[in-house]
Amino acid sequence: MMPKHAKEMGILKEHLGKHQLKFTRQRELILDAFLKQEHITAEAMYHQLARKDPHLGLATIYRTLNLFCEAGLAQARHFGTQTQYDNISHKGHHDHLICTGCGKIVEFENCDIERLQEEVASQNGFTIQTHRLELYGLCSRCRH
Amino acid sequence: MMPKHAKEMGILKEHLGKHQLKFTRQRELILDAFLKQEHITAEAMYHQLARKDPHLGLATIYRTLNLFCEAGLAQARHFGTQTQYDNISHKGHHDHLICTGCGKIVEFENCDIERLQEEVASQNGFTIQTHRLELYGLCSRCRH
DNA sequence: TTGAAATTGATAAACTGTATCAAAAAGGAT
DNA sequence: ATCCTTTTTGATACAGTTTATCAATTTCAA
């Protein structure tokens, strides 16, 4: 049977090999947990993994998630006061309309905007990995 | 002669009135300094205002900038390890291209994207007050 | 002018993430 | 399997940013 997350495990091992780093039980455990979610914080993962390995340290989680970023498996984003580590292999990206009156959030997707984003990026020599678009305003109910 | 920032001062006073808050010398001073810039951190403003009022406390700056956010005059954006307070009355809103490799930030503006955002918003019955667009990727140097 | 309520400044505390370092583990050579 | 060098780990100290605390001060309506 095919092991879970074989592709990502391969990417990680290749990165480790190229940089004289070692494959450890902790890195395997954290990768496995990481790939099951769209995004997670170090703190959340710490508590989540505490049951499987009570001695796994928080510093190790941070170090490993940062390692995943370097390997191209994850991406760090500052959200609120914490850092979210996004699972890059997860594709379905959506943007948000947020009502500043009542807090209502509407998700949307717009291909034209995405295309223009690519355009802007390439004009500046960038290759986009992901993006974040939030529109803040008043919904029809709160406008009155 | 028209006082500087009369409109924003009015918005602030209205907010204060609605919430039983008071108009103070410090709030006026901080608003005045805030409106002169596109975005600033609390720490930067603290140093900037130290000459005008050496006894102005850092906590007051934080409290006041957060108050501006609640009044709709500012918007907090977490950038790296610090919080940037954006002046949303500033029309030339700029978005950011952020390199996940080296952290380089390129500012840009794109009218077509803004127009499409308006379109999406109105389709959903929203009136946009402000927005946030961040594109994450690799700059030309980091791609190699 | 008075007095209740809000604000301020100074600083302690909380929070997130990184640095340190002795002990343990990995993995190639033997 | 054993040895040996290098890397990693876990525990915790530390650094940087933001918030909480609280006595003294200021605001503003009566």
C-alpha cells in the first residue's frame, strides 16, 4: 500500500538531502499532521500532537514548520497576532468580502482579478505562490 | 482658515460622542500626526512625537491607534513582527507584493483590479470602504 | 465650580517566536 | 553491530511587540 503523503515526503527528503539535514521521527510526525490541514499555527499543532508525543517541544514545531517553508511545502502568513502556516499543496483558494458593520463574511472567487494579479507579479519579476484579498465595507443591510 | 484634517477630526468626534469617550489633547496630537502618513507603526510614531511631547506614553499611542481603527480612520495590518496602522483616508491605496524568500516588499497599484473589486462588491450588495491585497511569491533573485 | 467617568503615563505582564546548550539521535564509515 | 561526527531535540531563557494595571490627572456635563 502507498504510504500517505508520499509526494510531500519525497520533497522533504530531497530538501534534507541537499542541505545535509537529517530525517527524524519528529519531522515525519509533524509533516503528517501538517498535511492533514489547510493551515495551522505552531501553538495549535503543539496541542494537537501532545497526545501522540507529550515530549515534543514547541521549539521543534516552530523549527520544523519553518523548515517546511524552506522546502516549499508550507508558507508562513501573519494573521492577527499569530503566524499561520499554510499547506501549499492545498489548492482551493478563496477571497473574502467582510462587513465592517455586522461582521458578515462572504466568500468569492474572481478569475479576472487572479489574472491581473499574475500580470502585476510578472511585471515585477515575481512568481506568485499564493495571495490574500479582503474587501472591507458595508453590506446592504448595514448601509441603512 | 479651514483647520487641517477637519473631516477626519469630525469622524473621530462623532465616534467619541457615540461611545461616551472624551476628546483629549493626546488624541488630537496623534490624529494629526497619523493623517500625515500613509502608514506607520506605534513605535515609529512614539519616536516621532517624542519631540513634541516627551511625556506621551507608548501605551497611549497603541490605545489611540486602536481607537482610530474602531472609528474607521485606520486599519491594522500585521506585517512581519510588527503592526502597521494604515491611513485609510489616503486615496492612493497601494497593495503589496511580498517575496517569501527574502522578505522584499514591492508596492503597486492597479486600477483594473480596483474596478473589479468594486464590481464583485456591488454584485454582493456591499459598499467597499477599504481593502487589503497581498501577493506572496518569489522575486526574480530568489527564484534561482 | 464640582464631581463622576474616562484617560493618561509608567511599568508590569502576557504573548509569540527565536537563541542557547547539554543530551540524544541520525547516519555514514568501519 | 559499533564508532564517530554532525545534526537535532527538548527545556528554558531571552527578545520584541502589544496589552493590562492602577494611581494620578483630565474631561465635560450639570
